[in-house]
Amino acid sequence: MDLATTTYWVVGATFLLYIGIAFGSRARTTGEFYVAGGHVHPIANGLATAADWMSAASFLSMAGLIAFLGYGGSVFLMGWTGGYVLLACLLAPYLRKYGKYTVPEFIGDRYASKAARVVAVVCLILVSLTYVIGQMKGVGVAFSRFLEVSYEVGLGVGMVIVFFYAVFGGMKGITYTQIAQYCVLIFAYTVPAIFISLQLTDQFLPQVGLGSTLSGTETTVLQKLDQIVQELGFSKYSTQTKESTLNVFVYTLSLMLGTAGLPHVIVRFFTVPRVRDARTSAGWALLFIAILYTTAPAVAAMARLNLTETLQPGTIGAAEGSLRYEERPEWFKNWEATGLLRFEDKNGDGRIQYYNDQNPEFAERAAGFGWQGNEMVQLDQDIIVLANPEIAGLPNWVIALVAAGGLAAALSTAAGLLLAISSAISHDLIKGVFHPKIGEKGELRASRFAMGGSVIAAGLIGLNPPGLVAGTVALAFGLAASSIFPALTMGIFSKRVNRQGAIAGMLAGFGVTAFYVFQHKGVLFIKGTEFLGDLPPNWFFGLEPNAFGAVGAAVNFAVAFAVSAKTAPPSAEVQELVESIRVPKGAGPAAGH
């Protein structure tokens, strides 16, 4: 059976499974739509949380970033896993004990303010929409290869699938579908990694293979990769990082705080019966997440090794040292059709030169070979995980499985994010602020309309995303770190922070982060900022935009405490609420009031 037919069968079977589960467990009440009725088993919730949290950024983009950034890509491994630990220990049990449906509802009740609730909704929608745009990019990449069409067509097909998949099931359908999706995505991620590890090193476990010697040699995988990329003018893979130590530290912290402030992950802890179950499911989720995250560095290094040796085999500078274009492998032709990989024969020799033409020393050397620049003019890093099995020559069923896994990762997180957006609009804005007497059926209908509108908006922006999947997701994490995380943390652990401080802090933290990010991207034009002049890139202590969330969080904390100190303290009822949240006793079922 050829690759296209195999892929249709494998992906089609997984889609039938997801849709069957979604329709079989579709929500009929608001409690089922928002928190799956609050009766999900801790292990099942751990599986669903892992699938919800491991997005297209984790499955598709993270290994691609590590493959090309090398050591510098470790910020994603440290930031995202460390942030989950922070969430599990610092926020999740207390929010579950409070027992409401949404994050803005907690903020509105804790600060006794509808205005604070509205500000939290706006921040949540902007964070979640930015995040879901990254998932749409992942869906477009996977569908473009799976259907052998352009990225734009693949994204359109993905939008339709996400719409039907997410709108009907609510949290109940999403939870049980995500359990199936976790099984698909983790199987799809680890099986090719095991195949390639055995192929290169004779080691079954990729984590062990990464540090092992290549078959029949005394050279380890990383030593060989260091040698090859340095021969092509790139930095040493195992130590390279373009950024300063300060930037790496702040970037990691930003990802951690952002992870702990992600509303679609936090709401997962509202679906279990008791506080103790929230802690237990957090532990299970961390175990399930670790399986992929410990495999990712091996996938990245082995993919970069196979890719480089395919494009630039043999001795550097020799005639046979470059791949002939007419002899390019089938996987190369397949990805050319998507528009995500493109070659340009700059010197007319019919071969593909792949090297770092930005390195002055190597560019001089390359000119002596008659090369006129890197001819891989388009190599989207998000394709690495999907292309990896094809590059390694693995069986068709393995390649098809990876496509199914990539779609599972993107769809599972997209569904959770869309639910967070629709809940914020229907439950926190419509019911909580503008139309408190709306009936349950009306609220459920509003949730589904909001979710459908969010799918369309995210898909349209996804046609021209602001960057790679992981980069776009990192932007969402920065915005969450600067707005939602501080408000939740102060709401749980400080009796003194009041509504004025919380509102001012969220606006200040989100505002400075958004300004720094969009000013860097050249899309922010505000009168009155001319005094800043023509700012150089990363002008604030060398921090790149995606790392700025931690600075925004610090601004949020500082402004909130300063404003609270100058205004009246919260009421006795609110202070009693804060005290009761931290008392380690059980909680009843979630109730949306």
C-alpha cells in the first residue's frame, strides 16, 4: 500500500475515533460543557491534561527548534515542564478547592469586582486566541502534507474539522477524546524515535541512543552532529546558543509563569471530584508529559543529523558533496508541494548546497567552491518531526502514524483553548456581566457560537501566522505570564491585594508585554511614543520579545501591590474567602454561580 493510501487509512481511522467519542459524550448541560460534570477519574484527567498541554508546539515545533537551535532550544524543555510543576503545586489544588467553572470567575469573586472579571476575560481571550493560532499553523502543516496540498488549503480543511470536533462535545466530549488523542500522539512520537535510534545506534530507547555511539563507529551521535554542522559553517550543536545567559534565564522563567497561567490547562483541574484528585491527576499528567519531553532532544538531534547528511553528503566542497536536484528523494518532492520547503539553484550547477552563508569565514571558503549562497531558501522548522520518518526511510505506516499524531496534538490543544474562549464569553461575559438571567440552554448555545467564531478568527489569522508554531505559542505564554498568573497567585496568597490593584496590575503587565512584543514586530504605531526613537532589536537588556513575559509579570506584581497599598483593603468577606481557599479540606462539585 502506497504512502498516501496508508496515511488516509490511519488518519481517517483516528478521526472516526475522535468524532465518535465526541458525539457519544456530547454535553447536554453547562456543567458537562464547562467541567465535564466534575466526575473525571484522576488518571483519565492526567491523560487528558497531558494531551491538552502537549500542543502542536510540543509535538511538531519543539523538536524542530531544538534541531536548529541546538543547546539554545533547551529553554522550551525547561520552561514548559518547569511551568507545569509550578501550576500543579502553586495554583491547581487551590483553584479546584474554590470549585467554579472558569479562571475569570475566580478573579471576579476573589476581587469582588465585575470589572476585574471583564479584564481577566479580555486577557484570557487574547492569550488563548494567540495560542490557538499556533495550533492552526500546526494543523495546516500536517494537513498540507497529509493531503499533498498547499498550506493554505490544508489550514482550511483543518478549520472545518476543528469546528465540528470542538463545538458539540464541550469539556465532557473533549476530555474523553483527548485521552484517545494522547495515546495516538505519544505512540506516534515514540515509535519513529525508537526506529531511528535503532537504525543509528542499535539502542532501543532514544534517550539512551542520544548519548550512544553510532553503529560501527567510536563517535557518538552528538559528536558526529557537531562535526557535520561545523563543517557547514554552523555553530557547534551541543553548545550553541545565540542569546545571553540573562535572556535564556528570563525566557525560561517567562515560559514557566506562562504555563502556570494558561486557562485551558487550569480548567482541567476543575473536572475531578476532589482537591486530592486534582493533585493526583497533576502527578499522572507530569509522568505522561515526561515521556514525550525526554524523547524530544533525541528526535531533534537525530533528525538534524539525517537531514544534513541527506542534503550535503560527502566531503565539503567536492563535486559529489552536494545532492543532485534531479536525484532528490521522494520526501523532498512531497514537502516541496506544500510550499514549506523550497530550493533555489543559485549557481546553476544542478546541486543543492546547504550551509551557513551568514558565517563570514565559511562564506569565503564556499565562494572558492563556486557556491553562491545557501540554496535551501525555505526550510520551515515545523516540518522536521513530520518529515523525520520519511528522511530516515521508515515504513509507510510509521510515516502515516506521525501525521496522525501531529494532528492529534494540534486538535487536542485547539479544542481546550476554544473551550476556554467560549466559556469566558458565554459564562463570564454574557451570564456573569451582561445577562445574568440567561437560561442554561441559552448559555450553552452562546458557548457554541463563541467557539465557532473563535475557530474562524484563529484560522484566518493562521493564514499568515506571526512565526513558527513554538514561537507563536511562546508569545501566548508571555502574555499569560504577565496578566493571568500574577492575578491568580496574589488572589490565592495575599489578603491585601484589592480589586484596584488587581485591575491595574493586569493592565500594566499585559500592556508593557504587548508593547514590547508588537513594537519589535513593527506593527505598533502609537502617537506619543516618538520619544523612544528608532529602537534597536532586543533593546531592553538584550531580551527578545518572547522572553519579556517575566518582566511583564514583575510589573504586574509591583503595580498591584503599590496600588493596593494606597487604597482600601478588601472586605472582611473577601479576606475570609482567601483564608478558606488555602485551608486543606475537600471541596464539593464545581458550581457556576
